[in-house]
Amino acid sequence: MFHVLVHYHELALKGRNRKHFEYRLIHHLRQALKPLTHVHVVALQGRIRVSFADETAWPRLEQQLRRVFGIVNFSLTRSSALPYDNPDLTALKAAINSTLPTHSYQTFRVSAKRADKRFAKTSMEVEREIGTSVVEHTGKRVNLTHPDLTILVELVPPEAYYSCHRELGPGGLPTGTGGKVVCLISGGIDSPVATYRMLKRGCKGVFVHFHGRPYLSRVSEEKVRDLVKLLTSYQLHSRLHLVPFGEIQSQIVLNSPPPVRVVLYRRLMLRIAAKIAEQEEAWGLVTGDSLGQVASQTPENIVVINEATPLPILRPLIGMDKIEITQQAQAIGSYETSIEPDQDCCTLFVPKHPRTRCDLPSILKVEEHLDIPDLIQQGLQGAELIEFSHSELVPKMFNSL
């Protein structure tokens, strides 16, 4: 049997709520690893153990652990029996020496942790005893500051676990602990990154994409499907609402002056998204806005756009520049899809010189010439819903709201 020890950090700071966060992390881990056979997830003291029998399952298991929010790091370990009432480390030292590499390092250190401080030997005593044994067995030197190899030992009686490598997890909070939010997603670079950052804070994302059909092709929709598939690998299940916006934009064009149309588009998108949020029982909306990046993201226009809905509007990228956003898109794997050429509704009926400083009274006056409730209903009635599952990643089509 092989074991992976999973560690978390932020969860341990939750005080009386810690058990709830740990439960959500364990539940999500079990769901994420369900497609793999004979994998068992159990809570140990201050850590989680994932056990599996088939060594060939490790690459896929490792890949999925890197996408479970709440995990700060994890290690593929071996184990040795270590009863509470017998602190003799002879068996553990022999097991470690038998598995150490011989040629890839010249210096090493031992880093030991006790899950239970009642264990008879301190962490430092364990480190010294194992370190002495490794020196005698291999002839390598100890270096406590910059070792070539670190031997990780975790004492969790009745077992001791040891490894020589630690993998980084994504950190953050377990999926679902932050409630449900509706994420406005385009085929561009920003919105998938904004969604990722909210998922990392424990939110469950429901996706809404506004497309330009019948005036534009389905290319942006196909890109968004690929992006949602990627993000589904983090939260396991996703719902994507595809809202037709081309006809709605054409009606806005016929009844409003060009400079304010972008703000009107955004306000209407938020109103439709808020209705979907109500249906989905979501508490907020998420956008990929970055302050000052485009005309609709100036301080003045953000204030006017916010007024369209009482729901909280979350903008996790608001203080990031394009270079920072692009780097994170590359890190999470969405960048290559996002830069594929397409046409979405953001490029449809856009004026040459959009106003960067709209004021609310003027926008409300223009909206008097629009049948806002009818436009909202038009978007909702034409919406399609696609569901994605991590275990299948095969979308299933339904009628939307």
C-alpha cells in the first residue's frame, strides 16, 4: 500500500470552525479521487492520508491533488510501524536507509514532525538519531541550511511516514466553503483568472457567457466550454449558462447614443447575471475587471455599472495589471485557449470612442428609452445550460432557466 500525506495551512487557523473546513476538504478529496479505484482518504492528526494500492495510479493522483484547493503541499511516502509505547526507531532507520538514493546528493538533513507531542522522543531527538544512522550508512554529510536532500519524517503513531520530496498544492480554501458565485466568463484572458482566484477562496463557480449570435459565430462559445472544462477540474462540477446577447445589443444600438453603449451593455449583463444568480442561489457576481484597463473599467464607469444590481460584484483582478494576469493565466493553463482568435459580444457594436466618465443620471435617462425588463427576459428565455462533470467532462445540454 502506498500513502500520500496531505498538508493544509490556512484551515488550521480557523479555530472552532476548523472541523468544518477539514470535513469539506476531505469530502472534496474523496469526490476528486473517486474515478480512481481502491483509493482511501482518511483524516489523521493535523494532516490527511491518501492510500492507494496501484503504483501506476500515482501520476493521475498527483495531477488531481495539485488541483484541490486547501492543500498546501503533499508527499508520496513510505511507512514503518511505530507504536506509541515503543519509541525505538530501529525499524524506521533501516527502512529509510534501504530506500535512500546513492548518487544524487552529497549533503542531507532530516526534518521530523510529531503529530502527537506525547510521543517519547522530541522532533530534534528523532532528527539526530536518524541523521546519525544515515551518515553511518551512506557516508554523506549533514547540511542543515542548504542540503542537497531533505529527508521528511512524520511521526503519526502507530505509523511513521518518510519521504524525500514534497509537492506543492494550490493552497486556498476547500471548494464550497465560500458559497456560490456567478462568474461572467468570456473567451479572453482575464475572466478565467478571476474565476480561478475566487475558486481558490473556496467559492463554487456558476458560469455565464454572453455570446453574439446570430451576428457572430460559435467560436467564443467553444473557447468558453474549453475554459470551463479546465476550471471544472478544480471544482469537479460546473454549470455554464450561454446567454444570447446579439439581438439585445442591436436593440440598445437603435435606442442609445454610441458613447454610452458599452456601459449599457455591461449594466444589462449584470442584471441578467443577477437573475441567474437568484435562480442558482448565488450570493455574488464575479467579473474580470482590472481598474483602468478599458473604458468600462474606469472608476466612474465602475460606479455606474455597479448600480445595476444590489448583488455584491467581486473583482479579484482589480489591482492587477495585464502582465500579472497573463502570468497567472499561463500558470493555470488557460492562456493558450484564451489567446485563440475569436469574436465575442464585447467586439459587437462597440463605438469608436466610448465614454470613460459616465454619470448615473444620464445613463438612467437613456435607459428610459429601453424596455429593460423585456430585454432581461429575452436573454433569460434564450439561454442554454450546459453541465460539466469532472468524472466525465462530457457536457450535457439542458434548457436554461
